[in-house]
Amino acid sequence: MRYLDTSALAKLVLTERESTALRDLVRDGRDQVTAEIARLELPRATRRHSDELVPQARRSWSMWIASRLRSAEAAEAVGIPVEAPS
């Protein structure tokens, strides 16, 4: 299981230097988790780049991210170990 923080999730919405590598990494089939707060932080992080990206961040959360990510809090509550990406 892999933990993705908000800055990693933002790289899936924004085009940054590490975006392509991260997109490839998250397609490897491993389970991924994030903190619930990322749902609020992701639109705010993208707003720093452009207000126009906020709707895209919300769509990404609901369509892609929410379907592939589990809450880190929920994973830990049932004893699933969570590791940060190296």
C-alpha cells in the first residue's frame, strides 16, 4: 500500500516535472491511500497555479482519485500498513 499526500495528488492534476513518472507509478496496481484532508487540500493546491484548474481538481478527485484511493485513516483502522512512497 502506498500513501500519496496532497502534493503528490496535485502532480496528477497539474503538469509538473515529476507528473509523468508519478502517473506511471500509480498505475502499477498497488493500493494507494491518502488522508481525508486531501479532498479539501487538492483544490486549494491547484488554485495556487490557476483558478481554472480547481474544477479539474474536483473532477479528478471524484472520477479518478476517489475510485483508486482509500483513506489512510480507514486503512490504519483495520490494520493495513501504510508506507510513504520512496
